[in-house]
Amino acid sequence: MTLRSTDRFGSPGAARRLIRSLDRAALATTMEGRPYVSLVVTACAGDASPLLLLSDLAQHTANLRADPRVALLFDGSGGFADPLAGPRLSLLGRAEPCADDQLFARFLARHPSAAGYAGFGDFRLYRVAVERGHLVAGFGRIAWIAGDELRLAADDAALAAAEPDILAHMNADHAAALDLCAARLAGRGGTGWRMTGIDPEGVDLRREGEVARLDFAALVSDADSARAALIALVAAARAAPPAV
């Protein structure tokens, strides 16, 4: 992925956009005093705090029980001829179990295949409390961002409560509009795109193993402002020229 031309280098918004745009990360935990790195799939809360669904039987979970400190690498360099020219974000924080039904549902919407094992007794949701992030947006474009700046400071309770109904409505009644937005606003082909999440900054889409991110022009806070923002996205997609 690429950062938008409107993203200010080193800005918390640019960092959050990486977290929200990607559905997997490299997770570093500590095992016997040494780093241990594994691949995990991710979602995030409304404030962009990463969410992980981990098995108690996994090595990284055993490591977390002994030491909850983690690092997460979100790699946005896919598609770059030189990977080191692409953006990536390293987050430092602590991963703690999270018994939140809304966030659990949010993770499953982002990763439908997880529904096949999420109900097993050894799986539980973790939320990463980010302490700081290290954003590399390309050669020489490097910045540390404090955790309280990186987390979105916006009240998303009303939007989170409305999220299941918004997703159900958009996927059932506006499937063609989602395909159009994916094609003309995110440059993604194919049909069958589904909305898997909505947060104050935008929406998440998925088509089989592919994900896409659409950003709002301004923050939304509830169902009414989300509806207006979605109408604006669809209008922008209809006005945009077809992909060549």
C-alpha cells in the first residue's frame, strides 16, 4: 500500500491508516530472554488499537503469559519494487486478554474464517495497548509516535453500537455500490466485496483473501454521520473514471 498524498509524514493518521489497512502483522514476544516472531491476523478497535485472536496452546501465547510486552510489525511494502521504499510501522505495547463482545464480533467480521475456531475454549481475544510506534514511510522518512497520539481520541460508542446494522444493510442492499467503491476508490478488481467494519475514520472491505480500506473525508461518530459519509463515498466512486 502507499500513503496518501494528504498524509503528513510522521502523522498519527498515517500510522493508523497502516494498522487499519492491513489484516496481518508479525508479532514479537519474549521466549527465554530471546525474541520470538510469529505471523498473526489482526483487526483493530475503533481507536486503532490492534486486536489479536490467539490460542492458549500457541507458543506466542505462552510467551505472553510470562511477559505481556509485544512488538507488532505492520508491513505495507507489498507491490513496491524495492520493499525498503514502502511504508511499515512497528508498534510497542502490551497484549492483554480482552472480554469485549463488540470487539470480538469486530474481529470475526474482519476474519470470517476465524468463526470456525473462535468458539473453541482455548481461543481468546487480546487487545494491544500501544505505548509508541515507529513509522518508516520510505527512505529517510522515519518518526516515533507516542501511543496516546497514535490512538484515535474520538468517542465511537454510538458508531460501534450501530456497526452490525450498518454492515448488514450495506452488504445486503448495496453490494454493487461496494464493488464500485472497491474498484474506483481503492483500485481493486472483482465483485463480491463486503464491508467488514466501520470506524470513525473509514470502512474496511474484504473479498475472499483480499482487503481494502476506504477513508472518510471527516470523522464520523454515529449512524447518521456514517450514512452521510457512505453516501459521499459512493458518489465519489460514481464520479471517478473507470479503472483502465
